[in-house]
Amino acid sequence: MNDTASRYKTVCAAIERAARDCDRAPDDVRLIAVSKTHPAEAIGPVLEAGQRDFGENYVQEAMAKWPALRQRFPETVLHLIGPLQSNKAREAVELFDVIHSLDRASLARALAKEIARKVANGGGAPALFIQVNTGEEPQKGGVLPLDADDFIRACRDEYGLEISGLMCIPPFDEPPSPHFALLRKIAERNGLAGLSMGMSADFDAAIQLGATHVRVGTAIFGERGTPSG
Ligand SMILES: *Cc1c(COP(=O)(O)O)cnc(C)c1O
């Protein structure tokens, strides 16, 4: 096993332990291996070790890397976890199985249009998570917590989108648990089952607070260099 594969195994074991510690079934927590900025050669060993869910931040980068990897591993599930520009909605809907960063009406409209086009051509619709800016940080994507209920309703009723859950990225310099708890509260009152929360540094806390999807990059692939894409 190479270093990446062995770090991957360590993360899997830690997730399983965190789930059991709070009486959750380990299968209820899905690990998304965040491979952004890492080349195909770094991703291969993790695919070979059995991982199938991967997260990418940049549409362009994912389009360059994943088609070839997917030919080798057709059951791969690709998650877009980075901000999405409306003019990339078509490419994102074509490539990704799950989009975690829906956060504004213009994007909801663009996604609804591209999903309708894809479904009409016999394709499948990606699952959608709404990103909530729980820390109300100006530089970060996501709807504000106070606007979340209205936005979820608009996505469902005005744009006809099926929403799977919510996603958040807590502020870097704050304890994450209050943010995870807030996300869960918003999800519960809107009847949403999916909670995409928890990264390398805090996935234990996220699992305790109900995460269904944890997004782990550094703990598997090591430190990232300069982002590409
Ligand atoms: C990069 C990224 C991650 C992974 O972060 P690590 O700290 O490397 O585990 C998770 N979620 C999002 C939205 C990211 O951009």
C-alpha cells in the first residue's frame, strides 16, 4: 500500500469509530475523498483501495481529470463541492452526480434548465445540496441562515428541484460544532435528510452532529499545492 492508500484506510477507520461512538451505523456516513488539485496518479491508489465517492472544486479541472479515471472505475460518484458559476451549469450537470454548492436563485434557475435538458435526453439528474453560509462570511458562498427556509422552498416550488440536503463550511477560526448544529436544525425543520459537513480537521464532530457526507481531502491526499483550474 502506498502512503495515500494507507492514509485513506486510516480515515475510513476513524470515520467508522466516530460513527460507532455515537451509536450511528458507519454506513450512514459517506466519505467523499476530496481530490482537488491532486493529479490522477494520486487518485488511482484510492480508487484501487475501494473508494468511489470523490469531491472536486473546479469544473474545468474535474473535466480534465475524471473521464479517463471513470472509464477504469465506472461506479465512481463525483461530487462538486466548490462554488459554481451559472455559465458552467451545463458542464457541471453533465459531469457531476452530486452538486453541493447550490446557493442562489440564478444558479437554481440555470441548474433546473440544464437538468431538464439532460433528463429529456435520457440522462439522470444530479442530487442537489444547498450550501448555507452558517458563519455569515462575506467571502464565502452559501445562503444566509435566515434566508435558508425561503430559498429551500423556492428551489422546490419555483424551480421544481429536488433537494437532498444542506452543506456548510464553518469559519476557519471558530469551533465548528455550533455551525454543524445550526445546519442540522435548518435541515430538520425543512425535512431534509442529507447533511454535508465535516472536513479533515473536524469530521468527528460533524459525525456526532449527524453528518451524512464528510468531505475529506488533506487527511487522505496530503497538503495541497497551488489550486489549479
Ligand atoms: C477543499 C475542501 C474540503 C476538504 O478540506 P480538507 O481540509 O483538505 O479535508 C472539503 N470541503 C470543501 C468545500 C472544500 O473546498
